Amino acid sequence: MTNLVFRFATVQGRHVQWFLRRNCSVTPWQLVWLYVSLCVVSLGIGMFFWFQGATLVIPFATLELLAVGFAFLVYARHAADGEHISLRDGQLLVELESAGRLERAEFSREWVRVEPRSGNGSLIELSGRGKTIRVGRFIRPELRPLLAKEIRLALRSA
């Protein structure tokens, strides 16, 4: 397996693994600091206008900050989402993380079927022995057939 070339996988001896993650430019902690600084600036400007006599600035600034905070919270819950596919010792292990919830499926290498769900660009369906799981959410649709091909190649070569 060491002479095979994979685009998405990491190969260490006979162990092949794929880490597919959401493309996030801001980590949750960076988002917290951004939100805190936004609150400080917005409320500071609001207080300035409050003292000038514009009493409705603070309530509207607070509503705005609450709405932005809710949007940031939704973003932060999904920032660490990802898929981890691992082939080791004849077992294919798939772990999907979404909003802190982990879904896990394990397949025996010789019983796994790898196929697109429906048509080109759809998610890749891994199934075997009554279990089914879909992967490929975090790569572009046009690259999913290449990922499916890699998984099939790894399963045959293991």
C-alpha cells in the first residue's frame, strides 16, 4: 500500500485515513474574541450617544449584538464538524461529527460497498451488513468521485 498515491488520504504503513473537515477561516476562540471586541466597540459608541441624549441607541445596539451573538453561536457549533475515515487491520471505521454529536460506523473491509448516493456530485454511501453511512460533505461535489475511488482502491489493496 505504500506505493499508492492518494490525494485526500494519509498513509502510514498499512493504515490509511482520511480527515475531511469544514473549511473554516475562524476558530471558535477567535470568534469569541471578535464578538467581545464588537460588543465593546458597539456599546462604547452606544454609550457616547446615550450621553448625548439618544436614549434608544443602547436598546437597539443590544438587540443587534444579541442577533450577531446567536449567529456566531450557530457558526461556532459547526466549526469543528468533520469526517474521519480510517482503514486499519481489515476494518473501515467512519466517524462523523456534527455540532458536537458523534456518529460512528464500523465495517469489515471485504463487505463494504462504496457508491455515490444518486448521480455525479452526490454524497458517497458506504454500506455493508445492514449499516449505511454517507460521507464527503466537506469536499467539493466534483471531487467526491475521486474520494470514492480512493476509498475503493484502499479497500482492495489492504
